[in-house]
Amino acid sequence: MWNSRKTFGLATAAAVFAGLLAGCGGNGDSGQESSSSPAASGSASASSGEKIKLRFMTWDSGGTLKPYQNAIDEFVKQHPNYEVKVESVPDNYDQKLLTSLASNTAPDVFMAWNFPMYTPGGGLEPLDSYIERDKVDMGMYYDIIVNYMKYDGQIWGLPTTFSTRAIYYNKKLFDEAGVPYPKDGWTWSEFTDTVKKLTKPGQYGFISTPDDIFTMQPYFWSNGGDLVSDDGRHTDGVFNSEQNVKTIEFLKGLYDVSSKINSSGKFSTNNGLESFETGRIAMFDNGMWPINDIVKAGKIDLGVVTHPVPEGGTLKGIVHTSGYSMPKNGKNKEAAWELIKFMSGPEGSKIITADKFSFSPVKAVDEASGYANDPLLKPFAEELKNSDKIIAGNRYEKWSQAEDMLKSAIQAIFVNGADVKSTIDKAAKDAEKALQ
Amino acid sequence: MANQTAARPQGWLAERRRRRRDNRAGWLFISPWLIGFVALMLGPMAFSLIVSFTEWNMIGKAKFIGSGNYVRMFTSDPFYFKSLWITIKYVFLVVPLQVVLAILIALLLNRATFGIKLFRAVFYMPSLIQGVTLALIWSWLYNEDFGPINYALQLVGLPRVHWLTDPHIALFSLVIIALWGVGSPMVLYLSALKGVSSEYYEAASIDGAGPLRKFFNVTLPLITPTILFNVITSLISAFQTVVVAYVLTGGGPANETYFYSFHVYRSAFTHFEMGYSSAMAWVMFVLIILLTGAIMFSSRYWVHYEADGSGKR
């Protein structure tokens, strides 16, 4: 009796202790969870021999995953001893990536864009030595795209694809209202006027949101301003500049005459596209990705124009891009590097950007595809021409807290009608503190 | 029971052995829960308490910074008190409204009418839909241009309401969504009402009490234990509200629905500040315990337990 009781006590203690351990390793568990639930599986062409198994993670899913899957299929065809498993994580990507890096269960290759967020702590492998050893010509890429791959003096990824943003417009709604189609180089006031003319019950000229300062950056840049200094550490004297007062006044005016229906929540982008495709919104700010699908569906007569510029300003577009990266503790870094080189290089990026999905970071591929001459894609190429700034989020690791403060200021101005100058002065000082 | 004990060997030693054996069975029976509690709750909680004293972004090494995170929330975080205030407003709107509404519906459904079972099912059914699904349904109901609510308002000549984008209205819109789940407490009140003995009502009738008098002097006191339970559970869940803000408003407009839990969530998974996020979560935990304790303490003045036979304790 005594013995069995003792055994039981020990067993309980062991169970409790094991539980504690499991609890403490909680982040490790969730990391494994993320990697064991692939939404799409890779393909294997050849079958014999010892395979090199790689895992590839992306936030793309469904239709936007297909281009990447095509390139991986081609890679496997050329390298029959490889097996690449594709893991698609459309939601909470950063969260999954960071937990998997923390628990050493990260995929061998993953797409990444927010290098200032991932690199502190040393989770990522810098690629400089690989590039040097294999003499990868970084000059084949657009300079600004290469800038996005750098943080803290090192290169953390090879570029995937890129797209700028421009304004889609629905020609039919312009015709109905008797408004001429917008032309590249149009001004801010022309834009606001056009939005007004295209707004009537049940229809809006444009969607404007106070919640997304990411997409406001082209307006700040084109007017000679910025959200934060080039090194990403100072907002005081930058965000509250005279130019920015003008820019914010313009954006507030735009907000006042625009639709606010989609200004909120997580699903806003998709709702916006849907509203545009069903003719409820006449103009829509977006990247080039869905253009080919819209044209194929043939539901609306689509036009595209560059962002409007302030009087005397220069158009400076915004770039969406990302890199293929690998974890510092990867088990098969040489093989991962082979996949990265292929995907980012002329061959891989040509496959991915086929069908007008996006631009290739490799200049020669873009020239061959001739997308810059396509009337619907030309404005996106125009947006890139004078673009010399990288987005605020890629400049310094503490940006996201500062961003919240600037965003609150913009919201107070848009939604509550707060005074522009004093509100951004205070926000610039608060954010400056958060960046220290 | 007495017979069973009599059949066993007499003496305090045997008695102790028997108890020990019973205890063991008890521990075994609750072990699934116990293991789950320790592994999935207590362990991570202890871990998060430790993390709350550090600066940690999940990949790097955690840096011990003492009470730095706790100092920060009270001194230099412009969103901290804002989010706390919004959450308190929300809790003090949701909890009383939910209690009153649930009791009113339960009273209606406590009548013996034709088809009452159908009505009960109908009123309970909405509370089966929860979380993101519920939020998405409401995103369509609240849609300002094409949503059915604004359409109905327009039909009767009323202006459209900016349910989720007017800073003065958004929080109330979310309160209405919370009341959608009134079916669950309603069922509890219904069973509490069924438990009130008809003798009390007969006695009250003989004493000449009308329906209102009966409600306030008989029904209400006798269902106070259920009210206590519901107030505490809905208080806790209202404090932890995050999904509606995450899906519907993103904390906006102008941060008017930026709940405390949403701030905790964003600190952890947008800013990747695990330490600061854990610290804020612990402050909320203590706050909820204090509030629950206060309600429990106050309950001796307003909750009746019939079994005592002495009314208020």
C-alpha cells in the first residue's frame, strides 16, 4: 500500500513537472504547430536516391501562390535530387516566422520583408558571404529593390518580385459622370475634384482610410516630406514639417470626400477591391497583382493612372517587395541558397512574374517581358522612376511603435477634426521618444 | 452509507487507509484537468510573469529590465490609459445591459405558451455563433452603404448611421454585438426561474402582492445567485474582448475601440514586445481579480441562498 502510494505520488510529480516544462516551452510548441500544417504541398518529380528536403514558406496562398509554385516545380525539375515542401501561411505570418525562428523550426527558405524586425536577436543568416563567394551580380537588380534587402549594413535576402502602387479607375463610371479620364502627372486638387464628381448615392469616387499610413507615403514623398528620417530614428522635425502639414491637409480633404466604408478592420483591402470590381468605387489605390485577373474577368473597363502629384512636386512611388531568406540555424543552408539563387535569379523570377503578376527585380527580365509598355502596367513603371525612398518600416527596428503614434495623430485629424500642426507636433515628439 | 462503513474494518488506521484510497481515486479522476491546468495554464502563466520583467522579441535573448515594463505603461505609453478607459466603459455598458436583457427574455420565455420551446430555441440560437464568424456577420449588418440595418433606417426615412466609423458610435455598436450572446446567460436565468418554488408565489398572492411586487420581492431575490455568477463571468469576458476590435474596427475610429486586450495583443504580435505585453496582461489579471473579489465581497449584502434558510448571509 505504502509503496503504491509512493509510486503514485512520484508519477503525479513527474506529470506535473513535465507539464511545467511543456508550459515553459510554449513558444516552441506553437512553432512546430505552424510548420506541421502546410496548406499546400510541394511536388517531387524524380523518385530515387537520397533526397535533399527543403521547406519553403510564403504568405501567398491560392492564386498568388501559383506563380511561386511554378518556379519551384521548375527548380525541382532541374534538380531532381531536391524535394521542396511549400508551406503557405496567409495569416499572422510574422508571428509564425518569429516563433519558428525562436524554436529552431523555421523553414529552410522563407519570404520576408521586415528585416529590421527579424534581424535583431540573430535569427536570420546574412547572405553577403554567399553572394561574394558565388559572385552573384547584385547589379542585375534594380538598386532600390536591393536597398530593401539591406539592414544594418548586411544583406538578408535576395529579392522575390516587386510592384509599385498606382490608382485603378473604372472607365464606365467616368463616362457616366462625363468626367475625362485622369492622366499621369495630374495634380492633387484635380484628384480631389474628380473624387467629388464621381461620388453620388451608392457610389464613391475613392476609398480613403486614416488607418493605413503605409499607403500615404507616396504623397508625403512627392511633396518633399517624409514620415521619419532616412536612418529611421527621428520623427521630430521630420513628421511635423511644413510640407507635411500641406500633405496632411490634402489627405484630410480627400478623406472628407471619399468613402469611409472600408476604413476599418483587417479585411479592408479585399473589401476595397471587391467594391471597386462591383462598380461601387470609381478609383482604387493598389499594386499591380490582380490586374490580369480583372482584365480576364472582363467585368469592368479598367484604366490605371499614377498617383497625383502636388503642384511643382515630383512623383515618388512606393514599392512592395520582399526577399528570400534563410534562418541562421538552418540545417541545410547550402541547399537553401541554391533554391534562393534560382528563385530570385533571371530564370525563377521570369516564371514567377509571367502573366503580369508583378515586376521582376531583375532588370533584364523586365525589359524582355515589356510590361512597362503595357498600357495598364505603364503607370506602375512610372511610379518607380523617381522612387528613391524605402518605406519607413524598413529603416529601423522600433518603427512599429512610432507608427502607432503617427497613425493616431492622423486619425485624430481625419476623424475628430483635430488641429493639424499641433497634433503632428505632439505625435512627432512622442514617436521620437519611442524610437530612442 | 452507514452500512458500508460498518462493513469495513474498524479503527482509525483503517479509516485513514480508506480515505487515502478514496483520495487517490479522486486525484486520478481530476488528473486530466489537473495536468491540463498545470501544463497549459500555470506553466505559461509563470513563464509570462518572468517574461514581464524582461525585454524580449522572441528570437533574441531576453534582457532583464526589472520593473521597466510596469513603469512604462503608467508613465510613457500614450495608449495605455486610453485603452484601459475604453475597456472600462465597455465593461460597464455590457455587463448591466446583458444581465437586464437576459432576465427580461428569460421571464418572457418562462411562460407556458403555445410553441414556447421553439421560442426558447430561437432566442438561444444566436449565442451559438461566436468569434470571428460573428464579427464578420456584423461587418455586413453594419455596412454603411449596403448593410441591412442602414437600409431599414433609410426605408423609414432615417439618416444612415456610421456604425463603425463614427468615433462617438463605434463603441456602442460593439456593445450591441456583445448583447447578441445574451442567449447563454438567458438559459441560466430560465433554469433559475424554474427553480423558484410556486409556493412562494401562492403565499405572496395570499398576502395580496401584484405581479411587480412578486417579481421584486420573490423572483429577483431568489435568482440572485445566478445573477452573481453571470455578472462575474460576463465581466471577465468583457474585459478580455479583442476579436470584434481585431476584425471590425482595428481599434478605430481614432482609437475609440482600442481595447486593453487589443493593446496587449498588438504589443505582442505587431510590435513583438513580449515583455511589455506580458506585463500589461498581468496588470489586467490583477485588476480582474480585484474586481471579482469586490463583487464576491459585496454579494453577502445582496445575494440570497435559499438553502441557508436565513436569507442574506
